[in-house]
Amino acid sequence: MTSVRTTCAYCGVGCGVLATPTGERGVTIKGDPDHPANAGKLCSKGTHLGETIGLEGRLLTPMIGQRRASWDKALDLVARRFRDTIAQYGPNSVAFYVSGQLLTEDYYVANKLMKGFIGSANIDTNSRLCMASAVAGHTRAFGEDIVPAAYDDLDVADLIVLVGSNTAWCHPIVYQRIRARCEADAKLVVIDPRRTETADEADLHLAIRPGTDVALMNGLLAWCRDAGVVDHDYLTRHVATPDAFWDQVGDGSDLWSVARTCDVSPQDLRRFFELFAATPRTVTLFSQGVNQSLSGTDQVNAITNLHLATGRIGKPGAAPFSITGQPNAMGGREVGGLASSLAAHMDFAPENVARVGRFWAAPNMATKPGLKAVDLFRELGTGRIKALWVMATNPAVSMPDAGSVREALAACPFVVVSDVVATTDTSVHAHVRLPAAAWGEKDGTVTNSDRTISRQRAFLAAPGEAKPDWWIVSQVGRRMGWKSAFPYDRPAEIWREHCRLSAYENNGARLFALPGHAAKGNAEYDAMTPFRWGGTPFADGRFSTPDGRARLIPVEQKPVAAPLKQWPMTLNTGRYRDQWHSMTRTGLSPKLARHREEPLVEIHPDDAARLGIVDGGLARVSTPQGDSVFRASVAATQRIRELFVPIHWTDRTATGGRAGLLPRPLADPISGQPGFKSTPVRIEAV
Ligand code: SF4
């Protein structure tokens, strides 16, 4: 049978896949040798994609309550309940919570319906949990949410600094590329409180105290200034530097003070600083360890400051590089799938609201940002959100303080869940469930971490009555009274409209623009090959701010909170190599399950001995939000008084191991991204 070129669904690396149907929903999976992200390679999750597309547990028909319903009846009900709620309580009484698993076309239609027609910006995405701090940091520094790096940069960098990223597990194909470069002659520095598989192979690992990244980066910047590495010519020509910026950066000779704050050896710190200062071609790649912090945006800007001040941006092998978790977090950013952005990298400035309103011929444009995820679910809990539509995500597991999220969902007067899975921790609270087409059954585009846009293509028939998300949302929009605004019959039409909007009245002020694709026909869309937009951003030294200059952003290290008497440990959460999110799909693969069969709490041997916790024994982790029992893994990979648990297990997959119950519902005040990495907790043997 003929192979279909598509893209992996399991992380933001965005690897190309050749899928060959073998009948009876069977498929063989190979890496696409022509895809620029992976050149034919796949990690374990990609390799076993074929095991995760079975029909076990699928939602195959619309459901109203526990009864099967026709599409007409279910869609009419959703449209009527949203319309009635808006009529009675206003547009801000409803919300959508969507997902980085959606395709760009799905995202575009949902964003258009909420922000242009319902008249609220209460559409946020689980990508808020993944990279909102990078979005906010990029926008503050560059004037637009641009990732100014590409995977090619890793191939020519002489120093790669990984900050808060277990790349070997979470972005394995990118890690292979990094390893290949380091096996030649590049150096690898890992900055991470945990000694991960990635850190094990680094030339230098700085296991800093969690939350001290700003002190580290400011100290490095001061060192660079004193070592004469700051590129004053670049700053003069291309960067706006606020008064007193350098005063707050501090004294570069005070290495001891930085080492004390970060709790690392001054010798290691000096080694890192000297290496960075001496290596113009440096890529600083960062991920959730930076973004999922209560000061995540400042941490991002501490990194952008370093690269701007040393002129290490817009050049091959020199850039800050935010790597995204989800397969289409970037596509969501491009269409405006976050409550804090409007569309096509535009914010809610009045001229942008007017511009997008003209383009959409929108009757009810949202004029200000909506509720970000943590606030959205808090408002759900207060009863101010009265109708919620959750698409392709499982917030009852993944949000911080997930127990409260579950209570809020249970109390909400009207909850719609569109998903491929029949029963999730979230959908048990749904009044209406709508069956969505899954990976391999739907068509559209995704954007990966280095701005490469690729096609996802269908190679299986959608089972039962499952439909693509863009179709479901369009149908509801039509039934709410906006028939002509949602006329789409196929995703190519939505893609072309998205490309037209990206270029509409865009005189080059925004880098994100795909005008060439707006004119392409269906056949060209079907045949689309991966392409990266934006070339080498900022190569000409011109940024997306009104004056064309980037910004150095003054950022200060916030005091690190002392351990609390009742909650003396700090909890960090993250992924396992072979699982994805709440395991609704990867949990179907026996081979993937072998890597880690149950959720473990990782604890330092000194803590374990002090608390009577034994390796392989059970331990309860508690916070004011909730508690859960995990099997203990005692290892010196953790810092003392710091714990790690995985995010994947749910009430549906285990009796314990519920990480989502534990974190506080607190977020970075600028980006709204929850601070999953430093929850005060207690642990005790069970
Ligand atoms: Fe899929 Fe990510 Fe693995 Fe590539 S690295 S195969 S995109 S999970």
C-alpha cells in the first residue's frame, strides 16, 4: 500500500512520519527521511504510534448525558445552550478550553468563533501550561512571539546550554541531534535541579536550586560585561536598553554570591561562565523548567537579555530557543489560540481588534484578553463561567489543583467535551460529548518548535460518527446564527483564510505572514511539503517592535522562599520518556508501558533515610490541595528536600500517583503559566 506522509502527534519536535495502512486499522510507521525535523528517525513514542490508534475506549457517537444522540440533536443543543447563556449572562459567561493537540485549522475556527462572533476572549489552551512564559518573554523582548532559532542552529553551535529541559526524554530526536553535534566538538551544559538522563551526558551539569535561574543568568550577563563580551555595537544599533539596566544586573566579579544563591560550586559556575563568554555560537535551549515557574517570564527574559547583549541572535548557531511540548502549541500561537492574544501574532491593541474585525466581518469582536487557564477554572468554580467547551484535553488531570478543577466541572451548568476518548476524568462531567476524529483520521497542519509547518494527513477512515474538530466547531457557529462566517467544507479553506489573515494589512511589522499560501488551491494544500516560515528571524537586526529595536528587560531574582514547617519539601513534576499527557492514547501501547510501569516519587537517599522511606516502598505526598500515594524511588539524582513525580497517571489508570492534585493554582503574573516546578509538599512513608 502507498505510504502517507504525516507528522507525529506526540511532541513539539514535529517529526515526519510515513504511515502505511495494512488493513483493519493496522498501520506500519517509519520516520520520514525527507522531513527536516527528523530525517527519518523516530523516538519510542513515534515508533509505536501504530499501537495507539486502536478503537479501544473511543467515543464513536455524540452523547447527551449517557444517551446516544444524532449529530443534529447534539449540535443544536450545544448551540442553543451557549446562545441562551450568552443572552442571559453575557459573552464572558462562556469559555472554550482547547489543546495543543488540535490542528491549526481546528484552532483557527474555535478562536474565530469565540473572539469574533461570541465576543469574548475566553478561549485558552492547555498550551498555557507548556509555553506561555516563552510567548510573554518573546513578546516583551522582540515585540512579537517569535522563536528566533531552528534545529539547524544546533548543528552549527559550539556550545549548547539546556535550561530546565530533560531533552533526552521529552524531545528525543532533538536530543539525538544535540548528541551528534557534541560528539563532534560542541560542548553541552545542562542547568537543571535534577540529574536527568540529559544531565548525565553533559560536559557540565549545574544542579541549581529551583527558581534561581534569573540570578544565574544575570550573574552570567555581568560576567560577560566585565569580560568584554557584550556587543556594544549591536546594542547601539538594534536594542533599546532601559536606564539603569546594567545596575540591576549586578557585579560580575561576585561569583561567590551567585554560587550561593544558586547553590552550586563556584568552580563549576566559573567554568560555565568562561565557556559561555568564549563561545559566540551558543544556543540556549529552554523548556518547562523555565516556563513552568512563578517567575517564568522573567526567566525567559534573563535568557533573551544574554543573547541580545552578546549579539548572539539572528546568526547561525546563536539564539535563545524555546522548545515546545505539544505537537501544535506553535500553530495555536499563530492563530491566537491563547486568551491573551488575538490572532496571527496580534495582541488586543485597538487597531488590531479593528483590523481582525474587518477581516472576519465580525459582529462581536472581543476587545480585551480573556481568562487564562488557571483563572478560567477558578471562575468556573465561582459559577461565573456557566458554559464550558473542552476540546481534546483533560484538565481534570492536568491543571494544578486538579481536585478543585474537577469540583468546578461538576458544578458547571453546561459542559461540552469533544474528544476521541469516550471517558476521561474530564468527560465524566460533560453534559454533551462529541466524538472527534483522531490522529490518522484527520487532515490539517501543525507547526513544530522551530516554526516548520507540516501536514498531518488522514490514512484511516474516521470510525463511527467521529468528525474533525474544525467541522464540529463550524457546525456550532452556523447553528448559533453565523452561517456565512463558518462555511468550511474542508481544512484547506480554513488554512487559506488563516494565511490571508496573517498577511492582512501586515506591512511587514509582524514577521508571521504566509501570504504565498493564501492563493494556493486544494491540490497544493494536499501536496504541501514541510516549510519553515520566517527564515532566520532578526538576521537584519530589525525586530517587531514599533521602532524596530529589541528590548533588554530588567529582571531581578526574587527571594527564594524558605521551606515551610508543615510543607518542608519542594515538588517538581514532569514527563516520562514513553508516555504522553494523561495516557489516553500512549496508555494503549504495551511496549510504551514497559519503560515505566507505575508513577514513582523520586527522593534523595538522605531524605528517604530521615523519613523512613525505602526504595520500592509506598509514600504519601501531601499539599494543602490534596495528597496521593506513589512508590518511592530513592536516588541521588534528586537534590536534598526536593521530590519529582510524573504527570501522566489519572484516577482511571492508577489508584495513586495523581500529580495534578498536588500543585497550587498559582501562575506567573505576566504569562499566566502555572508554577508546577516548586510546590511546597510533605512526604511520609505509608
Ligand atoms: Fe514524535 Fe517527538 Fe518522538 Fe519525534 S521526538 S517521534 S515528534 S514524540
